[in-house]
Amino acid sequence: MTPAVRYLLLAAGSLSLAGAAVAMPALVVNSRQPTNWSAISTFFFFVGLTLWMTRLATARSRSSANLYTPGGGISGFQNGLAIAGDYMSAASFLGISGLVFASGFDGLVFSVGWLVGWPVVTFLMAERLRNLGKFTFADVAAYRFAQKPVRSLAAVGSLVVVLFYLIAQMVGAGQLVKVLFGLEYTYAVILVGALMTFYVLFGGMISTTWVLINKAVLLLVGTTLLALLVLYRADFNPDALFARATELHRLKDALMAPGGLIKDPVSALSVGMALMFGTAGLPHILMRFFTVADAREARKSVAWATMWIGYFYVLTFIIGFGAIVALIGHPAEHFVGGRVSAGLLGGANMAAIHLASALGGDLFLGFIAAVAFTTILAVVAGLTLSGASAVSHDLYATVLRQGAATSEQERRVSKLSTFALGVIAVLLGIVCGRQNVAYIVMLAFSVACSVNFPVLAMAVLWKDCTTRGATVGGFLGLFSAVILTVLSPAVWEGVLRHAAGSAPFPYASPAIVSMPLAFLAIWLLSLFDRSPQAARERALFPDQLIRSETGIGASAARSH
């Protein structure tokens, strides 16, 4: 099947599935919103334009001999935009603006927490990852360790992180389609899941780098326009905006103080640890450092990504307060039954979408919805391919088949894994529909900082780290993070519907327990590991240190 045919099938499938969403009144159980044809037309136009731009950029990149040749890679500026595109997901745009709309100042905790994780990546990880790795962070973790146990840990940890991320994207996309098309949430999630799985299966060969660059530019433009409209309404006076929001919001003066969302200091510390150190353990972010030519370009990538992401998070804060002023002042159009106490149509995650409607009308609503949907589509594609790669390459080809699997077998397993991940993401997205998407992604960061970050940090920085310590400590961090997440109030009470106050683990994030536990287990088990294998691994550390600091022997850049 030629690329052109695949792209036509992708476009046709997208239009048919989205059209089905409009034409399904028989599936709706409760009353639904009137179909907004102006917004839907604009939505389809910009989604189609985005797909065409991505296709055009991909075709040009394939004709460039310098873009993907060994030793070339992409520039630090391009990779910084791609990293920003990967990082600025539905959780960032819809989730943080929704948190600010609901809780005020505490929404800033999430945006600042995600931003301050980048110095950890800059000074501890970026250069060493580029010098040691070839394709994924598992290459770095297994540089001097036994391949099977470390790659198994890396694959399982990546899958759990990817699933949490996918749940957040499905919740955001489902609520977006529900608001735009007037469809029941459950059926919206099913249709979005089908569309995204279709996109990954048929469009998976499109250059991920250019998909993310394209999406990052659109998202930055869309949020800039939205924030400028908010400031224009406030005469470009942020103090007036905050004062009006405080006056209208149910929290009043408490809107500008911490404690509206995370009330106890232990939870605040735990969430901060997850957001700060989780960035250095995200598999789909870490793999971006292997696309640039050298460690210098890797550092540039982080610098550019930090600038774009920091600018974006400032905008989401303005958008959140702008939504308070614009929406609460006109509740009949945006709240269930016209009552603020009943909540926004589609939930607080849709604050930015309703704000676009209030400030720019149906056409601007369609544009912002298209930007949000394209954001979700690009991130889901990257996440699903990352998860499928962990199953097909790390688990199936390396661990189960011990390198004997053919490329055709790997591709088959990858497609089956993509379909399975899509089904699981849909089911969990339906179950977690009431959760804030930024909070769900924070749980992914909790897992990442409890599994991938401790293993990477100890493997790269500590000479006595061994396979036994890294594997057992990593799995201990993984299991403790997942179990404590299930026992936390958000899942135990919010998803599993147990009585309020009955959660066995009372804190918002497990990181305060699971991350130190992983580091402690790695340290103790490695320290007391006196096996011949451990001695060989310790002897390899000087060579690893020289290569990580100088780049001598580093592999060529890879395209993703």
C-alpha cells in the first residue's frame, strides 16, 4: 500500500468516524446539546489542514538527505519544538486551565512542577543519554547490565506510564467530542478510541518529529490568541482579571491562595516530587534525545523546550482565570442547567473550550477544539507507538524470542499491541471520565519517577549499581506506585466509588513513598551483591563514565 493510499484511507476514516458521531442520536440516553454546525465545520477544516501540513512536511523531510542520515539527526531547535509538542498534551492545555478554573492558585503548582523538572533533565540526563543511548532509554539502563531483566523492567514501566498518559488523552478527547457534537461521553470515548487506533495503524510511519513540531506550533498559536483575547477583555491588566475572578468564584479570596486542591503538606510534597523528577523518567520524552547529532544539540533541545513550555504554562494560567470571568458571568450558556453549582458542560476539563466559544464565537470554538484534538491525536500516536514498541521490541523480540524474531513478526506484534492499547485506553477512559486530565498525567509522572528515574540515575551516576539492584528496586518502585495509586482517594473513592474518607493511602501521589523506596532498594541490593556478574558490571563503569561525559564512541542520531 502506497503512502498516498494510506493517507487517503486515514482521511476517509477520520471523516466517516467523525461524521458518525454527528449522526448517532439513537445512542444518546440523556438529552444532548444542539449540534453546532459552524464549530464542527471549522473543526473539520483545521483538523484536515493539520493532517495535510503534516503529510507535506513528512514528504519534504524524506527527500532531505541530511535529515535522517547517520550522524546527522535534527537540530536542537527542531527537537526542542518536538519535545515541547510531546510534553504539551491534553493535560497541559485542557487539564491545567481546568484546574485553575476550579481551584485557582493550586493549578499553578502543576504547571510550575512540570516546568522545574527540566533542570533535572538538563544537568543530569540529556547529555549522558545522548552519549550512551541508541534508540530508547532502555539502551542506557542496560549499557553495562544484563539485557533481559533490565529491558523487561523498562518495557513494563513504559507501558504503565503510557497507559496513564493514554487515559488522560482519552478523557480529554471524549469530553471534547461530547461538548462539540452533543454525544454521550461513553460513545464519544469509543469513537475517539477507534479513530486514534486507526490513525496510529495507518499513519504510524509518518515522521513523529514533524507531527509534534506541527502540533506544537498550532497549540502555541491557539493558546496565544486565546490568552490575548482574555487580556484584551481585561484591558491588558492582569490585576483587574484576578480581582474580577476572585469576586465571581465560589472560593473568593482563597482562589489566590494554595490549598484549594491539595490541602495537606505531605500530598503537596509528594505531588511536587512526582512532577519534578517524573519528567526525567518519561520514555517518550527521553527517546527524543537520540534524534539529535550530539550532546551539544541535546542540551539545546532542552533549552528550547523549556522556553516554549514555560511560555505555554503562563498562557494556561491566564486562560484559567479568563474562563472564571467569562463563563461564571454567563452561566446559562456553559453550565449544566444554567447553574454554576452543577458544573461546566463536559466538566472542568472543558474550561478552555467554553472560553473560546464565549470570546470568539462558534468559529473560534471550532479552531480551538481542532487545536486541542490535534494535540491529543499527535500525543496519542506517539504514546501508542512507544507502548507498542516496548511490547514488540523489548518484550517480544529481545526477551521472549532472544533476538530471533523477524521484522515481519515484530511488526505483527506491534500492530496487535497498538490495538490492545487502544481497547484498554478506551475502557479506562470511560471509567475515569470524572477525573481531571492533568491529575491523571501526574499519576503517570508518579510511576515514571518511581521506576525509570531511579534506575537511570543510579545506573549512570553510581559505579556500584548492579543488575540485581536496578531490577528489583525498579519493580519495587513500580508495584508500590501502582498499588498506592489505586489505594489513594482519587482512585479508591473517585473511580472505585468507595465512601469518602475511606482511602487506605491518604495522599494525592504515591511518589513520597515509592520513589525513596526504589532508590533504597537499588542501593541496598547493589551494595550487598557480591556475585561475579556484579563485579563485571562494576568494572565496566569507568568506560561508561568516559563515554557519558565525552561522547567517545556514541552512536549516530536516529529518527523517531
